[in-house]
Amino acid sequence: MSYDSNNIFAKILRGEAPCVPVYEDATTLAFMDLMPQAEGHVLVLPREAAATLPELSDAAARDCIAAVSYTHLTLLTIYSV
């Protein structure tokens, strides 16, 4: 599977499609899901282009998981879960 640089997530990362960011750093972007199935549903994207998770570099995968953890803890505080 090859990476499609015109997919919706790539467009969001380039600022060509809207999002409501909740966390952002040099290697990741976390934003609210536009059609959430649950309150507080967030998507976390690595900025590194990859079609599948195993295609990410170790550093990008590590940074993405760190962003997931940080975002999760922040949302727990916000939603008092």
C-alpha cells in the first residue's frame, strides 16, 4: 500500500482541511473528531507520511504514542472521567 498525499489526514496536516486541534507539536497533531461516536473523541496523527503504522520510523511511532498518552490524560481531566 502506498501513501496517498491527498488523503484527508494529509490535507489536515498541511492546513488544507479544517480541524479543531487539541494538541500539536513538531511531530504530531491531535484534533477533535468531526463526527465523534463518543464525547471527547480525538484523532492523533503523526506528521511523518506513512500508509500503515509499521511504516513509521521508530521515533515517529514513539512520539505519536506519547501524544496519545498526553492527550488522553488531558481529556480525562477536562471530562472528569
